[in-house]
Amino acid sequence: MGLDCYFVKLCAPGETAPVVEFDEPKPNLIGGMLSGHGEGSFRGKAYADFVEETSGISLYQEFIYPGDLDRIAEAIAEWLSMNPESDYDSEYGTNSNADIKDLHRVILTYASHGFGLHGWW
């Protein structure tokens, strides 16, 4: 079963979600069948094992709130500090160190703008 993840901002009536932009190089996350390759969405299944192992939080949820995204970002940062050049192998493939750094940057950036993460499977 697949998992596509989309960053979503819960807005009050009349409020508009901010546009989140990234400096170069743009993030290049693994895309899914319906999700893009990078900034606003990604193939959650490709990162689910890594995120759950490092943070204890499953990506297989309908919605992950910004505070939990902060916890995920902190856990990834800690993992990167202990594994600065390492890749991560799971049953779904290998997350390169560059993938993990991009995942960290994207999650941290969206969470800092008050976005949550919607999972669809």
C-alpha cells in the first residue's frame, strides 16, 4: 500500500496559507503516484520506516500537526549529527544521506510556517 504526504496549512476563514519557498538547491524528495517531487508533497512510504525509527512518529496518519513535525525534524537532525554521511536502508529501498537532509529541510521549513502533514493511502 502506498502513502503520499502533502503539507497542509489549517487556515481560519479568510486566511491564506503562506507560500513556502526554498533556496537553491531545491529539495528533491521522492515523489509518489499523486505527489510531486520535492517541496509540497512526497512519497511517504519511501521515508516512513526512517521517520518512525528515528522519531517514534508514524507517517501513516491522516494528519500530523506542526508540533509533531517539529519533533520529527529534531529527531532527523539528531540522526544526521550521529550519521553525517550515512544512508538509511529499509525494506522499501535506500534513503541517501542527501534525501534525508532534504527531508529534514522540508519538514523543518513547513513546520516553522505552521503547516501540518496530511497522509493519503
